[in-house]
Amino acid sequence: MKKTALSLSLLTALALGSANAATVVKIATISPLSGSSSNLGLQIKNGAQLAVNEMKADFAKMGMTLQLVAYDDQADPATGTAAARRVAADKSILGVVGTLNSGVAIPASAVLAPSHVPMVSPANTNEKVTDRGLKNMNRICARDDAQGPAGGDFVMTNLKAKKVYVLNDKTPYGQGLADQAEKAMKAKGANIVQSEGVAAEERDFTAIITKVQALRPDAIYFGALYGQVGPFAKQLRDKGIQTPIIGGDGYDSDDLTKLAGTGANNIYFTTVAPPVDAVPTAKITAASYQKTFKSDIQGFGVMSYDSAKVLLQGIMNAAKAAGNKVPSRVQVETAVRTGTYNNLLTGQVKFDKNGDRTTAKMYVIAVKNGARSTAGTVNVKR
């Protein structure tokens, strides 16, 4: 009798262990956690982790254990694609928050598409990210064809620039942004005195600064990330050139001002992420972020938090429709695309047929003497 009771106990324990293992639900982040853009990639990871922490209890009520798995794509398409394959192979992962770079998102999402793993991007702005019509690819950020023109309009309307020097970092993100900004500025009568690309790894801007000195533009539009723009601003200001520098949400990092040093002045960038002081609920999230990660939440932390909230709510919606059971990836993919998401830091999120956000408010942030302030807002509709 004792042996039988013991055997039953062991079998029960094993059965319970198997049941618990079967109820683990994961989401993943794919972002650069090493390299020159790791600050932004870490914001994406931490923002998603904060959302997971907040929603663990809701998943537990449905008998699911929620976890986050973070992958480092090193801002490299091949590394990001390899991470996507690992995600596809782990059947407990029901969705991805990421990536940072459009050049990584495009191949990674294509790898995930056959497995129906939905992605919700906080950062990818290149039009091709969603224009391919993949059912699994969504984003809550504005596209280049919205963000670029918003920046270009700011250059012409607010800065009153007539001559503009256009730079890009030769990536899908930076080039797409700069191309759209240039198009918008030309339409408003701007004289584009130079338009060129510089490798994203470049940190010596002597040749470009020489041309800036000769051409004397009223503004410089640089489609790039903070890791490159910071040193550019420093070198430019060290030469006594105070020409305004304008770009996109890739500037949205505190490391921009650290890298620019005393050159962190007269810099502007567009972003969908609201300044924390502009949204009352963001202050609560910011306090939680600070307590959890011992650092201040920044733009991509806000965007990733909202992206994760959308993905997690989509999973819950799919689970409820499946009778409070762990949903399939196909069910989650459909639920994420068709849902309406409220109470987010960046406002309501709904996606169109391609996975683009239908409405959003864009902010123009000014960096002057190392401090940030809101320089304007733009309403974006699709």
C-alpha cells in the first residue's frame, strides 16, 4: 500500500510538472544588446520586460506562466535572422517585440512568417517593413514616409532653412528617412546643397565637415542613430559650426548627449514616443522602470513597453477566444493584427491591413545645451 501510494504521489507530481511546463508562454525581444546602438536595444528589452512583469498576474489567472526571452541581434541582419530561426524553433514563444533596425526586421520577419510568429515593432520605420504585406509584421512607430516629411517640414517651417545638407548612414533606416525628408524639403523649395551617404560605422567626419564649411547650409538632416550622430555633432561644434542637426527617432537616447558632449546643442529629432512629462500615466511607468532597472526610461523604452502590451493583449485575446487555453501562433497572429489597444502610453493602437498603425501623434524633440524639450507635435494618419 505504501509503495502504491508513493508511486501515485510521484506520478501525480510528474504529471503536475508536465502540466506546468506545458503552460509556459513566452514572448521574445530581438534587439542589439551589444555594439554602438546597444543603449536603444537595451531599452527595447527592458520596456518589454516591464510589460511582462505587469501582466504576469493576468496570465497566471488563465493558468499560464509568462516569460521573456531576449536575443541580441548586434544590429546585424545575419545575426538577427539567426535569432529569428531560434524563435521559430521554440514553440512556446508566441510573439516578438523588435527589432531596432529595419535592415534586421525585414529578413527576420520573413523568417518568422511561415511559422506565423507575430512581430510588433517599436522602432522599424522603413516602408518595406510592412509594405511586403506579411501577416505577422506590425509596428506602432511612424513610417519613414511620415517621419521623414515631419522632420523636413520642421526644417522648412520652424527653422526657416533655405539651404540643407542631407546625410544618411547607408542603412534602410537612415537612408529611407533621409530620402523622405529630402523629398519633402524639395517640395517646399529647399536648396539641397549636398545629399550623400556615410557608412554607419564611420566616426571621423573631417571630410564632411570641410564640405559643410564650404557650402554653409542652414540645416543638416542626418538620417542615422545616436551612436554616430553624437560624435558628428561634437566634431561639428568643435569646429565652431552651430548649424542645426535634424533626424529621426534613432537619436532618442541619453547617450546622444553623452557622445556629443558640449556639442549637444541645436539638435532636433522626430519620434512617436511622448516625453514622459507629456503623458500622466507615463510618469507611473517611468517610476516603475527606474525602480526595476535603475535607469531612466527613454523613447524606445516607452515604445517597446507599448509594443509588448499590444502583443501580450493580443495573446490574451486569442487565449480567451480559444476557451482560456494557450492559443496557437496563427490565432495570436490574427488577434494582434485585428485588435484595438487602449490605455497605452502612446495612445490607442489599431493596425491597417499591412500592420501599420492607423493614427499616432509625433513629437519633435529639441536638444539644447544637453537638455531636452518638446519643440512641436504632428498628427499622423494612415
